[in-house]
Amino acid sequence: MADVRTTALAAHAAAREVEEGDAARSAARVTGQAMATAHVARHAIAAAIYAATAVRDATNSSNAAAATIKERNW
């Protein structure tokens, strides 16, 4: 479990180094939250939210809403 925590915290530290609104920031958060599900299943909800945010941030702004909804539905 210590390795899971270390990895999750490292992912969140990496996210802090990326500019707000950059898809890589949310992708790093997804990784941290997904790792954390090993000890608390509710982290999966945050991982899904960050995944949709990463898609939004990586998509042309005119298509962002549709892409985010598609990711959320998936």
C-alpha cells in the first residue's frame, strides 16, 4: 500500500508542475486518483471527472462540450 500512496502522490506532484488548463495536468490527476482506488474505491469518481477534464482541455474549444459529454458517458 505504501507504493500505491507514493505513486499517487507523485502523480499529483507532477500535476502541480503543469499549467492550469493543460490536459497533461488533468491526465496526471487521473493517474493519481486511479492509483488511489487501490485503498479507497471512491477515488474512481475523481479519476473519471479528471478524465473528462483532460478531454475538455485537449479538445478544440468549439468541440469541448461535446467531447466532454462523450467521455463522461463512456
